[in-house]
Amino acid sequence: MKKFTTTVCTLAAAALIASPALADHHQHHERHHKAPTNIIFMVPDGMGLSNTTAARIFKNGPNGERLAFEKLANIGYQSTHSANSTVTDSAAAASAWASGDKFINNEISCHGDYSDGSCADMVPTILELAEMKGMASGLVATSQISHATPAAFGAHTISRYCGTEIARQYLEETNVDVILGGGVYKTKDFCNVYADSFYTNKDEARTYIINKAAANGYELVTDKDEMAAAVAAGNKKVLGLFEQNGLHNGKTPENFRVDETISYPAGEPTLAEMTAAALDILEEDRDGFFLMVEGSQIDWEDHANNVEGQIAETLGFEAAVEKVQEWIAADESRKANTLLIVVADHDTGGFAINGPYGTLSEAGDIIDAGWTSGGHTAVDTIVYSQGPKSKMLGKALDNTDLYEVMVKALR
């Protein structure tokens, strides 16, 4: 059973642990060895519905098979605004999922006091709640590991840009078991309150985090062979630091014509491979696990208005969803006890499919693209889900509602 040691949420944690519902659940678990609950939360960052359509046309044609996540049992949609902006950023959006409240853009599960940089009225994130129940935890992303979306689940900071402090919290406070992604998101604005981890140089930040990981019992891996070896050796705590600036630069959708994989630099794991590795490690915990998986760079390609890149990234994300679906389908207990949610934090770029008009696309075609923005938009995003409590997600929702559903799934 995982020991939860974070100190930032002591009062809220005590209230939850004292809850009769949680106490009854714990006693029932001990008496009957109930199959563990797992929550797998998958984020195609910045993916609007048009992204899905374009990727499906490219892969399977207009009349072809739906993408993997489109086949989940329940489909709803969520509003995405933050506490201070109709158009959210990833930090506030992910914090709404993680902590069940609206946050100001840039905040990481933290209602910030900007006079001293502290956080007020914190509640445990859904990842921390899972850990309080003895569950394992994991964060996987194709961005830097301390980027906004994973950060919201595993840390509490006044700003998304406090990258080294976010990573430190993963290792020393939240004690996330499996952390796989790019390098450390270096520190800037509003972060000098975290004096011990105030690094503006990415190499210094990386060294700082590697030293913290070693001191806290993590196995460091830097390529896919080392990652596979760590899994085979039965390591329970793994930190993967791969491409510093985010994974798989230079991908092209043409690669999908051949083998349906992105062209990755040598030695770099795909999102699907990282997801499979995380599952292999986390499934060993008899109390279950919480795992967040982010296809971070759909957002980056949409910011660049790059239709080829976002199709490649969407299909790379779909491959990770397929790994999760295969893992769930392999065991009846997993089918009954794993809540799988796939949802984008926001739309990026206002991407639209403008054509072709008058001719029908075929598999392998890139659609005619239109864009309204180089930034995020406020359009609602789709929520795909299956498993315990997922029927509650098959309707119009606010992004904060997803937290409440996940809390219910833990009970």
C-alpha cells in the first residue's frame, strides 16, 4: 500500500479519512478484498471535434471506422471557462478537473495569494485522494513532465511556470509513482517564493530534479530501452526524462500511411509505449491506481495551425487510448472497475474542416483546413467515457463536474 506523505492538504485529508463512507469502504475492502478501482484520465490537449474528424478521415476515410476513443460507451460535453476568463488556459482547465473548482488562468490547483505566493483553501487533487486510499499514481505526457496539465494533478503552485517546484512536489510531497515525459519545465514568473527550486536554466533544473529523484528512491530512465528495463526489473517508482522540450519533434502524418506510428527520434518512447509501461508498473498495486495520460502536442500543433501535425498527434494519442482499451479488455475485473475518461481541456486554433466540397475524401487525405485563431477558444469539448460512474458523464457538464464523478468512483 502506498504511503501518502504530502503535507499541503492536511486538514482536508483528515476530514476525508474520517468520513464514514470512506471508513466503511476501507473495512469492506479489507474483509472481502474487493477488486481495486482504477481511474485512467486521458487528455488530448487542445483537441476539438474537428481534430477528431480530420484524423478519422485521414486514417479510415469518411465512411471508415471510428477512432478508438469515439467507441467509448458514454459521450457528453463540457464547458471550459476559467475563474477569470471565458477562454481558459491548460492550467486552470486541468485544475478544475483535478480539484473540482474554478481557478484563475495559470494557477495549478492553487487559489494563489499574490502578495506572498502562497496557496489558500487547498483541497486534495483527485490523484492525492487516490493516494489517500492507498492507490498508486502516474503522470504521463508528451510535454515536459512539469507542464500545466500533469502539474494540476500532482502539485499546488501559484503559477504553471514554477516548473522545478512542481517537479519537486511530485517527488517529495505527492510521491507520484510513475512520471514519464519530456524534461523539466523551467521556472519563471511569480516563482521566487519557491527559493529552493527557483531554476531558470533548463539544465540546472534537470540536474536538480534528477538529484531529488535519486534521494527519493526513483529509478531514472532517459530512453525507451531504459524504460523497458525498469519495468522488467519490477521498479515501483520510475522517473522518465526524455526529450527536454517535449517528445517527437519532426513527426509527419505520412508515416501513418505505412505503419500508423509517428516518426520518433531514435530511442524516444511513443505516448502509447509510455502508457503501456505505466500500466505495467501501476497494475501491481492491489489497491488500484490513478493514471493521467496527456497527448500534449495536439495543442502545440493547433497553436501553429499545422493540420498535418495535429492529425499525427491525434492519431498518436489514439494509439495510447488503444493500449488502455487492450489493457482493460484483458481482464473482467478491470472492465468492471476501471473508469476511463477521455477529454480535452479546451479547443485550440478554432480548427474547422472547410473541404473538399464536391468530392469525397479518401483514407490518407488531408482535409482542407480553416482556422480562427492561433490561441485557445472557448468552445465546449467532448467527454468520452466508460466504466464505473461513467453514465454520469453522458450529458452537458462543466469541467468541474468531472472531479465529482471521479470522487464518487473512488468510494
